[in-house]
Amino acid sequence: QVQLVDSGGGLVQPGGSLRLSCAASESIFSLNAMGWYRRAPGKERELVAIITRAGNTNYADSVKGRFTISRDNAKNTVYLQMNSLKPGDTAVYYCNALSTALVRYWGQGTQVTVSS
């Protein structure tokens, strides 16, 4: 059982930045991949960014060039740096981990609100 703790959300003005953190309860090298999803009000959950154990990354088209996923192996933590935020980025962001047994684990979610 992998436990994930999301943090870093908040209220930010359009054009601003936030950095989300996801701390895992075990070595992130033991996981196939980690990522961030989001769910906006009235919309389905969507993938935002992922990073594989090999360090490969992938992003939703809507965030390419603005968001960056990274990891700190020593801290078992994955980050999502979000720049040039738009009102359309407003959502609850969830950290996700995929184990080698292909079991998914989720963080509790952190609210990001982009508004002036």
C-alpha cells in the first residue's frame, strides 16, 4: 500500500505560478510511474503530467510549455511546477502512483484556483 500526500495548492492570479508536491511513503523507484491528474468542476478527471521510473515525461497538450513534472528521489517526492496559470487550470489536482503490479494509488487532492 503506497500512501501519497499532496500539497501546494492555493489561490493564484492568472499568470502566476504554483508548485505542487507529492510525497510517497516508499521509494519512487519502486513504482512504474507517478503523475498528476486534475478534475475541474463539471468535468471528468484528466491526466496532466506523468514521469516514468526511467525519467521519461509526458504532458497534456493544454499544459505543455507551462507545467513541468520532476522528482527528488532522495525525498521520494514528485513535483509539478505550474507557470503561466490560467483560469482554466482551476481544479483539484491529484497525485497518482502506478505500482509494478499495475495498482493505482491516489493522493487526497489539493485545490488550485486561478482567479483575479
